Amino acid sequence: MRLHALRLWHFRNYERAQIEPSPRVNILLGANAQGKTNLLEAIYYLSALRPLRPVRELDLIQWNAPEMRLYAHYEIDGLTDELHLRLPAQGKRVMTLNEQPVSKQSALVGKLSVVCFTAQDLTLVRGEPADRRRFLDSEISLLSHRYLYALAHYKRALEQRNNLLRGYLEGVATLESLPEWNAQLVKYGARLFHARKQFLERLNALAQTTHRALTHDTETLTLQYLPGLPLREPLPEKEEDWSDALMSALHQSAGEELRRGTTLYGPHRDDFRILLQGYEARLYASQGQQRTCALSLRLSEVALVESVRGEPPIVLLDDVFSDLDPTRRRHLVEFLTPRTQTFVTCTDLSAFDESTLRNAALFEVHAGTVSRHA
């Protein structure tokens, strides 16, 4: 996977910009609030079709501009694609792939394969279960359209089921349609449970290797899946076993759900634990260790995506050196594989050795302009 060219029109603080990146390391250098992260967000948006940060899509459009446009020329398996995306201030998003209109978002999500680390990823370690569920949904959806489909249907079934339970609690609804929503919740919930377990098992093995590399074999990282069900180890292996477990939990909790007016079990209650040296990183790890844990998760996705897609994704690293001591910075730079196209933002070049700088493309970013340093 390689990005050959990126162009932006009225995107964030850029009136117009373009870059032709190196196939290896690309350094985006500049002071804070100049637009470095915005360049990464443009690449990410073309991959995930959603903003990198928790904002409205319309916030991506430059102030007072009628629309924003993005263009990417990229290569997959030796074949090149041209993706155009236009988001008007009023109206629907328009996408074309190789000059052919694309109407379904699912046809493009993840086609340009990207793994991205930002400061927000610290919520994977420090944040709430909802933050880790969003991580699972985001990353698995980019790898599996089947998961994306199941997630949408599960959310709809959960919403309808909760509305029904609240209506019954308030005396304005009957339970006539509850078995139907139970069946929908179980069907798609089992698919999510099964996919999340498989994803975390594969990510765990890769994250352990990655974390050892980033810490020079001084720390051990472990991921532990905590499904939103009253289960003990070992967890189910087959999707149908997850179905049975969820249906059983719904039956056992039926009385309590009616009293509380909400669904008590299911993937919407999932979480996973991040352990460092056997202890929960959220509680016991230092700030630098927590950042390294989050980095290990993200960088492990590179190998995971490569195993699924057959080639590594593009790697985006934003504000990656904060909270890392010089040793961890050096190990991170060494870990950046030469076969992966990488974009990294920084305010100075002190973290890079001379060899890395000689082989990297350096782009200077200032006030919504970007220029390649000769």
C-alpha cells in the first residue's frame, strides 16, 4: 500500500495543498496548530470516511468555503486507484473511484488501508470501556464488511429493544415484539462477540512482540477480552456458542431488565483489559508506559492488516513522541519498518538519527501551507 499523491481543497485550515510523499518515512515538521494533524486527517478520512477527531463532518470544511475536496492517487498490489471525494456545506458527500461514482460507503471504507496513532489513543489505556469498544468497532470494520453490517444491525436491534423495555416500564407498550428483537440482538450480537474475540487474540500475540521491541524486552503486554456476558473462561469459540450464551443471559436477566427498562447483556457492555507485567496498565503504569502500550496496540495492527490484506497499511503517527523518554523514542524510530509508508508529525527533529533523516522526506508545515524541504 502506497500513497503517491494527496491533494486538498478547503480542508480544515488548508485553502489548497498537495504533497507527493516518499514510499518510506515522511516527516511533517512544524510548530503546534499549523496543520500537521490536518494532513494526517485527510489521509485518514479517505480511508475511514469519518473524521479522525470527534467532530462533525462539516467541521472539515474550511471556514466560509462552499465545500471541501480531497484527492488521493494510491497503489494496492501493484495497481493504482484515483479517489476523489467532495463534501459540500449543503448536500450529500460525493465520491468517485477511477472516475466512476460510488454510492455505498462500505465499498470504500478501508480500501485505502491506514493505521493511525494520535494522542486520543491514550484513552485505550486510561479511558472508559466505551473508548475501547469504539476502537474494536473502528478497526474490525476496516477489515471486515461483514462486521460493519452486523454492527449496524445490532445497534438498531439494541435501540428498538431498549425502547420497548422503557415503554413497558412506563406502561405505554406491550412485550409482543420482544421475541423478535431478542432474535435480532442474538444473531448480530453473536457475530460481534465472535469477531472481537478473534481480533483481540490475534492482536494480543502481535502486541506482545511489538511491545517487547519498543521496550527492548523489558516489559510484557497482555490483552484480555471481557465480553458483556456472565461467562467464565474458557470463552466460546464458535459463533453459535456465543448465540446460545447471549440468549441464555437474556432469559436469566429478563425480570431485572423489565424492572430497569434496559438491555443488561450484550456486546454493548464489552471491554478488554490491558495488562503490563500482569498488572492493569490503567491503574499502575506511568504516563510514558501507557503511551507505549497504546502505541503497541496501534503498531501491532500493521502486521494484522498485512496478514489480512497481503500488504502493510499506511501508518500515521501524530504527536507520537510526547511522554516518551529518549530510549523509547529511539526504539520507536528503529521499529518503523522500511517496507511501510509512514507519516509522522513533530515539532523538531531531535528524535531522528542522521540515517533516518537522510532516507526520509521532510515537509515543512506552516499556517495551512506545506512545502517539501530540499
